[in-house]
Amino acid sequence: MLDHDTSARLASFADVLAGELPDTWTSSHLPPEAKDDLAELADRIWDLDLVAASLAEHPLQQAAVLSRPDGAQLVLVDRHDGRDGFLIAAVAPRALPDEAYRAVSEPNGIALADDPFLSAEQVSGDLLARYDSALAQVRHNALVGIEPSQPERVVLTWQPDGSLAAAPVGETATAVLAANGFVQDQPSGIYRLSGDDTTAQARAVRETGRQLAAQGIATALQHPSGRIAPTATPPTTPPAPAAPRASTTRAR
């Protein structure tokens, strides 16, 4: 169990570091009691080097998450090499599909000295530059294969994980999607509907089609093959979700 001083030290360091980074960053602390949040965070750490090796031997007992308004996140964790300071790594956005990360190099994390001001310079000049470059590639990849919608037609595209994605045009279509459970990925602007509950998904899409039709907007469903089929009542069973990865650390 971590003592209070250790937790306070990590949280305090993260607060100062966030204030020294370029743009606007905020920090939040995940204590040992937040086991579910820590497990979910560990799965999204975008690293196959220093931080991944550390987590393989020392699972997360606490962490500080630094967040930027555009959705970018960094995670600050304890070092276990006998040295002062922390490790910091990029976090993969949860809203983007795994396929978008293919062929994109991980912006592996770095070790920081126990000085938040010097660390801010390290992060800005190294990790952030690589992270922003990787994020741009992934967000571009996420748009590939999603048929653009038009003012008079919204195209819903099946994703390999069984979810549906759409890039609506206009406030009316956007409002209908949001009202029926589609969640916007802020960086890309894509709206996604989870396929975890296929019955709820099918119901949501039928209602989406009905509401859009009432506004004079057609609905089309794009299958994985790229074929477009107009529909207001899509099939009730989506493609089988992709098998989950066994690893607990995000490896792209």
C-alpha cells in the first residue's frame, strides 16, 4: 500500500508539470482505491518500451493523468529503479478504433528527474512532439473507410469492433445522432454507436433512421466491404466484434 506522502508527491508534481507545459493542461490523481480506472488506464498507455517494461513488473498502484482540451492525455507514474522522479507516457484515446493505430509508431514514454520545471522542458521537446505526430496519424487513419455523409443523407459505417461510425453534416443530423446514443470523438468529429449491446444498438439505429426521415434526411448503411445500402431499419445483428487483446498494456 502506498503511503499518503507518496501519493501527495505524485499529485503535486503532476499539478506543477501541467502548469508548465505548452497549451492548457489539467491534472487528476488516481489513488490505489480506483482499481477499475487504473486498469482501464493501463490498457491505454501508448508505450512498448520503458513504461511498458516497468508496468510489466509493477502494475499501476496510482497514477496522475494530465489532460488537454483536445483529448490528448499523458500519464505520470512512479519509478521503480531506485532513482528519484517519475515515468511519463502518452495515453491512446479510447474513442479511436484499434485499426487506426496500425503502422503508427508508439510515442514511447520517458523518465523524468524529480524537478517538474526541468521535466516540462523534457516533455515539451521530446514526448509531446512525438505524441502529437502519432495522434495526427491515428486521427487521419480513423477517417479512412468512413463514407462521408451529405446534408440529405447520413451514412453509418460498420466498424470491425461491431460499432457504427458516422460523420454527420449539419446540426439536424448531428442532434439526432447524439440523441440516440452516438458519442462524438472530439478530435475527429466522428460519431460512434457502441455495439456492446446489439439489441440496444439496433433499436437506436432504427429510431435514428425514423427521426432523420422525419427531417427529410435519408439513412444509409455502409458494410465492411464498402457497399452502400439505403436503410432506415438496419439488421438487428451487427458483425461479430473483434476478439479482445490479452495484454493489459496498450501495444499498438
